[in-house]
Amino acid sequence: MRKWIGLLLVSLLWTSCSVEKLNLSPLSNSFSSYNSTTSFTDRTTTSVNTVTYTSELSNLLSEFPIFSSRSMNSEIYKLKLHITDYLYAVKQKDLISKNEAYALYKKTFINIQKLKSSLPQDELELLNRFMAKVKTNITLIESEKITE
């Protein structure tokens, strides 16, 4: 009987010591850390917001009206191209292309502001509404810090 109790005690000690191995897995540290969970939540929220803003911006591009001024329409076409390049760079997380497209967008935006004085009042109001929505969404995308 003493043999069995001794054998049971030795096997219990042996298994308890063998279970306490050092775990060097990088996943074990990230799952137990509160900061990694928080940063995952923040990244997910940022990602969802960015998708929302980019989809609204692409919908605006597809709904952009055609105006009576030919020069205004050509500038709006350029604006659409630059915003499309910008959205593609945001999707690819390409900071250099994003900054280049953003600079071209700003130039075209300024040109449109100069040309809008030649539009009739109803077209001017429509243009102002669309341009405000475009500018708001791009500003919100820029504030998300998605490409670091």
C-alpha cells in the first residue's frame, strides 16, 4: 500500500512539474494584455469609420451632377480622378500616393472654387452641397490616421 501511495505522490509531483513549462508564444502575451485588446478595438473602429467615409465619398462621385459650364465639368472630372486615386491609395495604405493625390485634390478644389462664380444660382447651390460633402469626408478620412 505504501508503494502505491508513494508512486501516486511521485507521479503527481512529476506531472505537476512537467506542466509548468515556459511558454514563449507571442500569442499568449497579446491575448493576456489589456492594451492589445484596446488597440485591436481602436483599429477596428478606425477601419469601420474609414470604410464608411470612403464608401460615402465614392457614392458622391458617382452622383456628381453635370453643369452648364464646360470648364467646370472638366475640373470636376479631374477632381473625380484625384479622389479616386486618393481612395485607392487609402485602400492600399500607400502614404506617398495618398499625399500626392491629396495635393492634386486640393489644387483642383481651388480651381473649382475660382470657376464657380460663372455658374447660375441653382447650379452654384448644388455644387456647394456636393463640394461640402466631399470635403467633409476627405477631412474625416485624414483625421482617422489610417496610414501610419
